[in-house]
Amino acid sequence: MTEDWGKSWKPVNYGFPPEAFIISFAIKGDTIFAGNEGGIGVYKTSIDSINWIKVNNGIIDTYYITTINVNNGDVFIGTTNGVYRSSDNGNNWNQVNYGLSSTTIISLAVKGSNIMLVPIMRVFFLSKDYGNTWKSINGNLPKYYIYDICLDDSSIFMSSSGGVFKSNDNGSQWSIINNNSYVISMVLNGNKLILGSDSGKILYQKIR
């Protein structure tokens, strides 16, 4: 953990097993959630008192917790066994996979109160009922491998093996905005899209 914007770091591992391998994080109020690989699952802790506890009730047959997202008080996780939702701060999880053709979740994002997008290799899925049902929304998107997604109030951004694409209509139509073919991760900061590539370079571009 850092308290000086990354100038120095200290370990805050109390409660984690020695084999923990953390690959995803999210913050909900004063609670931090951490997702692991290797079947270890989800842990949470208070920001004020770092003491990690395991919160896997309802999560089954899951090797990776690939992504965690918080929206309107609920917590969503993407895993190698689909999407799970918790409405009680992670104490209990319910699987919400109806309509997904594959349950290997690469990335998950939330837009507004009831729209989520889950890229599964070369397919996008959209839910308009908070994850209860899903439908494919690839539109005119070429069949590239999908790495990451992020959202703002009006657009969806997707990085893939064919570049970075943008949609303004919930995935019906896509246009390419960056032809860098190996953007693995993205984050929005105001009107800038910050891109992390597998070559170790960090790029950014204005989106408006």
C-alpha cells in the first residue's frame, strides 16, 4: 500500500495465505476487495484496519478472479466460471450467467445502474437487467481477441489484437481509434484514454 502517491510502498498482506496471487482489485466505500488466481478466491478488508478475510460463499469451481467491479452498492466479479454478483458487501455471491455462451471472463465493466459488458475472447455481451440475462452485441466488430474495456457516460472503449475500438451505441457499431494491436489495459482520465501495451509502453490519446 502507498500513502504518498507511489513514492514508497509497504506490505499489507495480513490474512492472505502464503500462496496468494492477487490479480484484481476494487474499492467499495471503506472496503477493499482482492481477487486471486489458483482457486484462492476473493478476500476483503477495511481500509482503516488491514486484515484480509476470505469471502467465497457461493463461488464455485473458480480458478481465477480476473476482474472486480462495484456499482450502486453491488459488487460484481468476473471469473473462469462466469459472473457473480454480491449485494451484501461480498458476504454472499450469486452466479449470473444466463445467456453467456462461455464463462471464461476476461474483463467486466459497468455503465450506469444496469448495463454491464463482458468480453469473452472474441465476443462481447451486454446485460440490461443487472446481469440476470445476457446477449451478444458484437455488431460490426471484427473477430479480434479482446483484452480490456472501459466506459464513460456516452461511449464504450475496447482494446483488442486489432487495435482500440470505440462504440457510441452500446456495441451496435464500432470504429477504430488506435491501431496499436497489443493494448492490454486501459483507463479513462477525463478526456484522455491511457493505454498500457505489452511492449512496456504507456500511451494516451484524447477521446474528445
